[in-house]
Amino acid sequence: AQTVTQSQPEMSVQEAETVTLSCTYDTSENNYYLFWYKQPPSRQMILVIRQEAYKQQNATENRFSVNFQKAAKSFSLKISDSQLGDTAMYFCAFTPLLYSGAGSYQLTFGKGTKLSVIP
Amino acid sequence: DVKVTQSSRYLVKRTGEKVFLECVQDMDHENMFWYRQDPGLGLRLIYFSYDVKMKEKGDIPEGYSVSREKKERFSLILESASTNQTSMYLCASRGPYGNTIYFGEGSWLTVV
């Protein structure tokens, strides 16, 4: 079974500064996807960024980037130029590539990191 | 625009009632999931389904059952609601090859 660990229950950052949220995972799979999701107070889950395990290049979406270390099973999210609208819960998630094996239907989340952006 | 719709956003039920939470997706996805979300515990998987009439238990299936009679609909059933099932319930579906996940807006259930 896969596990996802987010070791920082809460974090805060000054507006316009940079913050990094950590995520580690454990799996025996070789092909998988990793995600960061944002959940604002409205509770709607919003995809922030996705990383394919077979890609060595770290994914980037505007102010959001990841540091993917496959050997270390680490997947951290960096938010640059933090904005008040970034205040939310952030969840790291893992899923194996579909049809890759018996465990490929799992979709596992960490417990989340509550990020507050301070004006 | 892809969509996962949860029929009820807010419900209040009495202890012992049978509760149905419905989730419908319009993307012809095979994989669908039910999670409950509680503060400090993140999203915990209750059940998932990988095809019509196929289901698997997740991490916390006790007190719940599911139904998947049609591909687009995945229902979560609380046979006899209890106060410790007060929570937010999230439905999700997963796209082909697993690289996209879509969520419903969540259903807040209060059991009194």
C-alpha cells in the first residue's frame, strides 16, 4: 500500500515571499503520478500541479513549481511571490499509472498543510 | 467542461437513519472514489470502484456501503447513520491512465 506524508500541518508566509511545502511518499511502484491540490475555504479541490514519475524535469505552473526527487521519494511544492489567494489547505496525492498492476487503482492523499498568507 | 456532481451539499440526518450520498460524473470514467475529510486527518478513502458493479474497500469502510449500477453514478450508503459519521464527504473520478482527477464539491453531513 502507498502512503503519503505531509510533515507540516500548518505554515505561514508573508505576502510576496516564497514558501515550500514538503511531501514524501512510499511506494513500490515505478510508474505513477504525483499531484498537489489546493482546497480553499469553499472546499472545492483545485489542481495546482502534476508530475509524471517518468519525467525527470520538474513540473512548473506559473508561480508554482515542484522539486521531485524520485530516489528519495520526495515531492515538495514551492510557491513564489505568495498571494493572499494562496491561503488554503494543500494536499499532496499519489496514484499509480492505471493498469500498471494490482495496486494501480489506489489514489492516496496526505493529511494536508494549512497555508496562511499574511498581508 | 468535465463535471463531478454531488447531489446534496448539506444534509442533516438523525441517528439510525439510512443515508444516500449520490455522485454523478459525465466523463465516462471507470474509476470513482468516496472519501471523507476530517480536520487533521486529511482525506481518507472509504470505497472505490473500478467498473460498474465492481467495488473495493478503502481504509475506513466500516459503517458504509456503496453501489455502482451505472458507470456514471457512484452512491455512498450509510446503513444506520451515527454521530461519528458527521463529516464532509468528497467524491472523485479519475481519468484514463490515472493522470487526471476530478472532484465534486463535497457533501456536508451532520448526524444528530
